[in-house]
Amino acid sequence: MAKKAFFDEEAIRFLRGLKRNNKREWFEARRAIYEEKLRAPMLALIERLTEGMAEYAPAHMRPAAKCMFRIYRDTRFSSDKSPYKTHLGAWWARNGLEKTSGGGYYMHVGASEFVIAAGVYMPEKNQLLAIRRRFLEHHEEWKKLIEDKKLLRSFHVHDPMALTRPPKGFPAEHPAIEWIKWRQWGVTAHLPAETALQAGLAEDIAKRFRLAAPLVDFLNAPFVRAERPRALWTGGRLHG
């Protein structure tokens, strides 16, 4: 039996229509399409990917509903009052870091592109400092990870939002200073929106996530303490 895709063309049409008509009236008139063609398939895709993480990222396994972002925008502090995002995304945080940042895995289906990413994005102050300090002694390990040819065939290095000068307290002559000046560390793949329509979508995402797993683990190392075994979320059930 041929493998079935998670999303179909109606899902992409919905997102493109939402981009042109970002209004509650338009969305509510088509909520059934959103629920059937976007939300339900996204949850199924997340669950499939989460099951596979048992092999390479068990500490990131969470219920699908906890990974998926809301499509509603927070407009409280934005001049753009559009009520909806024009993409539907998911983030697999590490256990214990759900309410902060830490390293994780990300993907979204959007009106104009499909994005797959992994790393640490806009970390809070304490995490930013902890990662920078890690580079002081482990920069050779990081160099191998961030310059890995297999990784860079599947991703590009994400915009690091680097400082122009070394952060306070870090020596300008240190061999890792260029990485220390970064404010976020990750890799990203920007693919055509139609990528979402491929039957092998879950396998492609999982392959890229697996390649990025050593990088994510490296970035999370400063936040990980000796841990007791935790229950894992697999197949819709908790095990442990």
C-alpha cells in the first residue's frame, strides 16, 4: 500500500488564504478546514516524530499537544494586530527546560515554506552565559559539530545574531571567541511549502533531527544534571 502524506494541497491553500485574509471572520468560516487539514495532521506528524525520538532524543519526548504551538498570535506587545500566524509549528523542548529555552527541535508548515530546525534560539540570560562558558573548554568539540559535512548538507547555520564585540568577561583572543559572540546557536532548513505534501515527510524530518542531535545535546549539556529516569511518551502512552 502506498504511503499516505500527512498534509494535502488544501492545507497549503488554507495557509495562503489566511496570509491574504488574516481576520477572525475569515478563519472562523473555515475553522473546519483548519481542524481537519492542518491541526489533526500536524498532531499525527508530531506523534510519529516523537516515537522515533526514542532512539536519538529520548529526553525530548512529549505529548503531541504539548509540542504544537497555537496558531493564534500574541498581539499584546506588537504593532501588528493580525490575529493568526501563517504557519503551524512544533517545538520539542528537553524535559525540564519546557518553560525556558534550552536546545530542542523545531518544524513548521507555512504558507510559503516548510522549516526544520534544531538548536538554542534566543536563550534567557543565564543559559546564554552557561553556553558561552562551555565554549571556553569545549570549543574543539563544537567545531567538529557545527562544521560537520553531513549536517551542513541538510541544514544551514542559523543566523547567530552575533555581537560585534566579545561579551564582558570573555577574552578577545580565545580561539572560540567568534562562537562566544553568538547569541543563539542552531541550524535551519528552509524548504518549499510543498515539502509538506510528500509521503516521506516524517522520515525526512527525522533524518535531519537525528543529524542535529549531537549539536542539541552539546548545547544542553550545561543545563543537565544527574537525573532520575523519567517516564517517556511513546505511542500515545507514558512508559517508565
